Amino acid sequence: MTESLGLADLTGSVYGETTPSVTGVEVVGYLDDDYAINVQLDGRDESVWFSSSLLEFVDHGAGTEIVIGNQRIVRAQSGEWVVDQPLPKSKPWWRFW
């Protein structure tokens, strides 16, 4: 099925999950249960909803960073989020001295 759609052997990032019977999303694959996973495929503009049976886990995205305020959090190889040292505070844009 994924081969005929040109989706076989592609990689991407999981962006969400849903219950198709409630949301009405179109899902690639047979649903063993009422559960689908949204994947943003690398190099594609649109994301695709897949049956979980068609997906293979590749990695946790180690090195991914998020910044909230002045706090940086980095994704470890294990998938855990690790709090990094706080970023230096910058002066507000309206302060000149």
C-alpha cells in the first residue's frame, strides 16, 4: 500500500495521534484499532495519517532543542528531555545602556 502511494521507506517526524472515528481523517493502512499517527515526511509539504502497523521507529531525534524563556532543553539519545544551563538574559529591546 505505501509503495503504490510512493510513501515506502521514507522517514519523518511524528506530529500527532488521533482517533479516526472521531476526527474523520483519511488514514493510510488498515486500522486494527481506532488509532492513527500523523507523520510529517522529510521533503514533503503535507503530513500523512498512518495506521501504526505501517510505521517503524527509527530514533528519538537526539540533539533536538527547545527553548522556553531563557531555558534550553535538549533531547538525549534515550528520548529523555535534559535541561541544559539557562541561556544568558538579554537586555529588553527598549534598553540602550
